Amino acid sequence: MQNNQQIVVKVPATTANLGPGFDCLGMALNLYNEIHMSLAPSTTIIVEGQGADNISTDESNIVWQAARRVYEKLALPMPQISLKLVNQIPTSRGLGSSAAAIVGGLVAANQLAGNQLSQEELLALATEMEGHPDNVAPALLGGIVISVVAEGKVHYLRLEPPEDLSTVVAIPDFELSTRAAREVLPQLVSLQEAIFNLSRTALMVGALCQKRLDLLTVAAQDVLHQPYRAPLVPGLVQVIEAAQRAGALGVMLSGAGPTVIALTGNCQEEVAAVMEKTFLESGVKCHTKILKPIVDGAVVL
């Protein structure tokens, strides 16, 4: 392998849960981070774009950590590498920035080391690093992914998103760590709440498979995590209701939040304006993006 070979990997943002599918549903979106990786005389890490001011540039960097996991898996010494991260995905907002970093680091390092690990092996490493597969699976595989960890193995089904499905993401101007958002969740839920989410998760998957976008309003409902996280995101309930009145098909927290994602048909501009206005009425500045679900996950350019 030539020392000057540069690997460039493009990894998409992801939205997890899709309402009721807590820790098991995720979808890739057309907002990207790029990882540039090459062998070098000494390790250097440069971060551009989102998170440039607070992402570490030493060996605690999550992309570097992911690269090291690949070399450990291959029983090879970790080489000195040059890393440049060009980030469009905002950090700690519920759009899979850490998943993109992990998947990008794994895919780039695997390519640099001769492409010896399979997609399944990369997914297993990514899930091990992230702790759950709901974001890393669509970041790696693209599309909509249902994922389950059983006996240490990730089992998944990948669906093609409906072509006429679009999304609006309202991204508040504050960060919310996944850890903080998990700490507010109860350890036990009632049978009624379990049935509520099970039925809607099944309906969500069926609606996406059969392109029944009219069912998404009911399918997007959740009682397992959103009610408990609402106090962490001022205006959440009002934003969801306002976006639905503006024509959104289903509205929910993206991952652990604070981003709110609306699944839409062709009323994106109206929904975006209403979400921004309603957040502002609760004292939260945000910016909106219209994003499309995508079929491709991480790609080596």
C-alpha cells in the first residue's frame, strides 16, 4: 500500500427511533460527514465544520478510536495516520453524529488496511462502540433499518424508504447528550405502555413497507421515551402539534433529541416555518433543514 493513498468516506446523518421504535428503528438522511484518512509520519487530526471547536484532536477522538478498533480486530499494529474530518452533521443533536464518526472511522480504516472486514463485522464493531445499532446500522447500510442484538449478534432488515417521503428537521441551538436523555427514562413501564409502542412500531414498519404514508400520524406516536424527555426540550409538545396542523404526516424527537423531525409529503416549507416559529415562542432558537431519506449508507469516494 502506498503511504500517500488517501481514503475519503462519506457518511450520512441518521434519525433513530422513528417515534415508537425505541433503539430498534433508524433511517439515513442526506446530510453528511466526510472522513479523510491516510498513512502519515505522525498522527494529526483536523476538524472542519460542525463541532470544530469541541471535537478532540488527539487519540481520544472517536474516529481515531474506531480506526484503532479495526487494526485491533485484524491483529495489526495501529499506524500513524492523518485525519481530516469535514462535518455537516451537528453534534449532540439527535442526528447520529457519533454514529457517523464511528462508522466513518471503521470504514476508512478498513479500506486503508486492505478492506479485509465484511459489512457484518464492521456493523458488529460499530454497535459495540456505540452501545446499540439503531444509528450505526443506517449510517453504514443506508435506507431504513430495523436492528436487534441477540446473543451478541446484530440481526437487521433494511427497507427502501418510500420515494415520496421527505423530512423536515428542526435543530435547536443547544446540545443534549444521549446519556442525559437516557437518565430521565423509567426502568419499568406498564403493560399498556408496552402494547401502545409495540402496536405502533409494527404499524410504522408496515406503513413504510407498503408506502401507506397516511398511517404515519398514528404510527409515529410514542409513550416510552418522548413524554419523559419533553422537559429537556422546551416547546416539544407544541412543535409536534403545530407541525401536524401544518400538514406533517408524523412528528417526533429525532433519536434522543433535541432535534424534532417531521415526516412529510410535499408541505416541507410550511412545516419548516411553523416548527421554527413554535420553537421560538418557547424561547428556543432553531434552524430547519429539509432532508430526504436515502438508500446509501457510508460510501468510499
